[in-house]
Amino acid sequence: MSLLRRRKQPQQEQPPPPSDGNGSDHDDNDKGKGPSSSSAPASKEATRRTKAKWSCVDSCCWLVGVVCSAWWLLLFLYNAMPASFPQYVTEAITGPLPDPPGVKLQKEGLRVKHPVVFVPGIVTGGLELWEGHHCAEGLFRKRLWGGTFGDVYKRPLCWVEHMSLDNETGLDKSGIRVRPVTGLVAADYFVPGYFVWAVLIANLARIGYEEKTMYMAAYDWRLSFQNTEVRDQTLSRIKSNIELLVATNGGNRVVVIPHSMGVLYFLHFMKWVEASPPMGGGGGPNWCEKHIKAVVNIGGPFLGVPKAVAGLFSSEAKDVAVARAIAPDVLDSDFLGLQTLRHLMRMTRTWDSTMSMIPKGGDTIWGGLDWSPEDGFECKAKKQKDNDTEVSSDINGENVEVEPKPINYGRLVSFGKDVAEAPSSEIERIEFRGAVKGNNIAHSNSSCRDIWTEYHELGWGGIKAVADYKAYTASSIIDLLHFVAPRMMQRGSVHFSYGIADNLDDPKYQHYKYWSNPLETKLPKAPDMEIFSMYGVGIPTERAYVYKLAPQAECYIPFRIDTSAEGGDENSCLKGGVYLADGDETVPVLSAGYMCAKGWRGKTRFNPAGSKTYVREYSHSPPSTLLEGRGTQSGAHVDIMGNFALIEDIIRIAAGATGEEIGGDQVYSDIFKWSEKIKLKL
């Protein structure tokens, strides 16, 4: 109403100006003045007061209103959008999409034949709560791993408490029961919208597969492999379900598809099922031959991953180290009691399964101080350089050959970039084994013991001894972890081993601790069982680390990746304190490919029955646009599960094809050349 009054005011008749006795207006001095000249200061003051009323609260409310309105508008448009619209837009930009593998192979006449068993990895299996403490009230049978993770944000310390295992037994803590989700839903999606097995399952369904011909071998991936049988009888359940699948599908043997750590878990299973009770499943030496057609390993860390070393040593990897460098006060600060990495370390060091991925085979496989199988590898861009040199120009414009710096991949951990690059003869190392630990870091702060594991017992003397040893290879890494985390490694040593067997007929190798190490056990007596190693290549993958001592503080993690260590140019393999090699972003080619390329190829002491092995590599090609999502040609460790070429290979195998019929080996990396450099008695 006030606005209307303002608009109408100029239309009202003005009162006549006062006049003098002669009937004249004001004197001449007033003639040039407008009607508002006398009220100008008052108007300016009113305007200033009006503007001053707009406060920060108004700005915040306005911003919240705009965001909420935009959100509701987008949500309405999304729900109103036809289901085919995103595909229509994508095809309009990129052209018609190829048929999914299931549709393509259905048109070729392929139909369901061999039952399929999926074995998820460390990330891809859901876990749910069956019993918990008071802080977990209302979470019965809710997912603590996988799903939305909504409860993690609401009560993070409670989540850490329930996801941790007992530090002495490696089993459940008192009053807590967390169990694996069962069925195909256990690992089809990690979180809503982020597929794991869902795309493969959907494509298998196209040629006739359904739940009676598919089985998700879910297990609690936190436990050591043998403890999954001790606590949950998981290995027995897998055995029974495979036998049932074979019996109800016309005697057709199963095709087993493990992913990531599931590859090591199924290696353990194949030895367990043959072994006699009580340690084994009592299936006998011919069980695998009778029940398994093929084992199709996806992204298998057969020989371990260097990433596991960084995770156990300092609770970080490349991405975490970068985030820590960008915002150090978030992950490391004691402010508000966050202490994120320390809680993460306390939790993950109770997961015995993580120790299954420590590099196996020592210096024989991974290299020593001055050599590694990948010597000569160049992290170059797509533009190809000469084989052994790169060409540059000097100040006069003449071409000069620049020898690339050798990369000492065998030094898995180096304290300082200079140590990582120096000849071994110039490195002065002080032996850390047997060094005196003392000067308890946390003696003055009892709160440290609420979040700490074992570094508070290491002391300043132990920390200095670790740094003074300078460089660690795959062999000395085991001793390093025993030194910095003795209780964790003592528990893990009961379940895992990392060496190379001299004599596989030695009775000691009948113990379950050797079953997941392909260098300390034999494949089953199954000459008709085929073994595939399928993995991505062409992605820089963590292979070795440059470390430094962290700034001293109470309750801190004393070692961290030195993100300031850089190679100096875009083609360098050293990025942010991490030496990169070829792989799928998590598993280096060496670990994923060596056993099928050489260790098991033909009749060897590790493969006495001569089971046929194949290496199938998939060159990474990232999506060209955001509309393609995670892409159909990805070679990344998890995204490869949506790779159309890999899915097509798997469907053909499940439908009855052999390794030769799908093309035999498919190799893009130098895995065969690198395998020849490894001097291992076969």
C-alpha cells in the first residue's frame, strides 16, 4: 500500500504557493529551485536508512532460498524427465551407443550354460549390524559398509568402534556382531548410483541368467581368510553352494569370478576345499576339477600391492597424501577431537585381511636397491619418445639426447628423494632391527591411548631408527612392519606368509597361512580348469614411496608421504612423493599378471597339473564426456567391472567358450618382458 501511495502522490494537486500582498509568488531567489530541493537531505537520509536494513542474515536467507528453489526445480525436472532422455542426449552428442554385451551376445544365440559365482573384494562387499553397543541403537541390520553411509556422518566414532575388530583375536569385539550382507544385493552397488557387480549381472541376465544360476559368495572381508570359516563357516557355505549349483544345472561346472582381494580369498578356498578336516573342507584332491570350469580373476593382487604398505605404515596412499598436503589441519588436527587418520589407522590395523595384500616374493619379485623388473619403464604422455632416450633442444637449438633418470622401483619406501635416486653404494644405512624403543610418545597424554595403536610405544628412538635405515625393499618391508606394528603383524603372521617356497612338498606348506600366497602353494589338480587374469593397464599406479618424518606432536603419526617430492616434468614417474608404474590405479601389472604370464604358465612346480592360464589386459580409455558416466572402456580397478570388452569375454566363457576361443592372451603392457627378468625357480 505504501508503494501505491508513493506512485499516486505526484498526481495529487499541490497547494497554491503563498503569495505576498501584491499577488506575486516568492521572490526571485526562489525561482530556480525545484519542489524537492528543500527535502533532498531528508530523502538521502531515508534512502541510507533503508539500505542499512539489509543485513548479513538477509543475504544468507536469500542465498538459502535461491539454492532451495533451484534444488526443488532440478528435482522436479529430474522426476518429470522421461527415462530415455539422458540416453537421447548422450546419443545426440556422441552418436548411437553400442549394444550392451548381453544384448549383442543374445543376438548371436548365446544362452546360459555354466553357473556363475561372484567373489567380491575388500570394498565391494556390504556389511550390516546384528548386535552393537548403545550408541548404535536403531541400526539393527542396517549397513555399516556399503549403502548410503549416512550413519557414518551422524556418529563417526561409534561407526569406527563397530567396524573395528578385537586387537588380540582378530574376531568380534565383545557385544558387537557385524556380518556380511547376503545375496546378489551384497555387492551389486557399493552406494546408490555407484555400480560394482550390477552391470555384469544385468548383462548375464540378458542371456538367461537368474538367481538360481548366479551366487554371490559374500564374506566378511575384514577377517583373515581362515577366520571367515571359524566364525561364519563361509568357506563351507561356498563349497555347498557350488555343489548345489552344479547339481541343479545339469552337471555344468561353475565359472568363478573373483575381484580384487576376492582373488586371494578364492586361492585360499581352493586349497581349503581339498584339505582334510578340521583345517580344510574335506573335498579331496579332485574337487576343483569336478566343480570348476574356469576362474576368471579381475584385478587380482596375486603378489600383493605396494599400496597396502603405505596404508599399514602411515594410513595413507597417494590421494590421502595429496588431501593431507592441501588441508593438513583437517586430517591431522586435534582440534575438536577429529584426529581422522589416527582413528582410521586404529580401525584398519584390526582388519587382518589387509595383511594379505602385503607384497609377496621379496626382492626376487619386486626388485632390490638397484634393480626391478620394470627397469626402463617410462611414464610418458601419449606422444611417443624414442625407446631409450628422449630428445630435447639445447640453448643453441640443437637436438641432444637426454637419458631418462633410472627409477629404483625396488626401494618401496625411501626416506627422502635423494635416497630414492642415489646409487645404493652412496646410501649409509643404520640397522633398525633390534633398535631400542623408548621415550614413550604418549606418556603425558592419556587421550592418545583412546585412538592409538602401536606408534605410542615406538618412542623417539624407534622412530629415528626407522628413518636412519633410509631405504626398504620388499624383503625388509616385512621386518619394518614387525618393528612398527608388532602386535598387528604377530596376529597376521598366523594367517599369512610372504615368501617363496623352496620345496612345495614340505609338510609345513599344508598350513592355511600359505594358501593365499601363489608362491608358497600349488594350484589344484585340475588340468581342465582354466585360469584367467583380467586387469586394466595404462593408468599410473602406486609402486614406491618417498617418505619423511612428520612434525612432532602428541598422538601423531610419525611418518608421512613427502608430497613435495616431484620428478620435475610431466613425463616423470614421481608425482607427489609416489613413484608410479603401469597398472589399473591400484594393482601394478607385475602383481596382476606375473603368475598367469609365467609362474603358472605350462607345467611348473606351482601348477603341476598344467592348468591353462591366460592374460587378458584391457587398455584404459576414460569416458570422453560426463554423460558417459564411468565409461565402457575403463581399465580402473573398480570401473573395469563396467568395461564392455571384459563383460563380453566373461559372458562367452560362462556360455561355454574356452580361453583359446575368446582369443587367448591379449596384452598391451610389457608383462612378458618383465616376467623374464624375474629369476624364480619354476
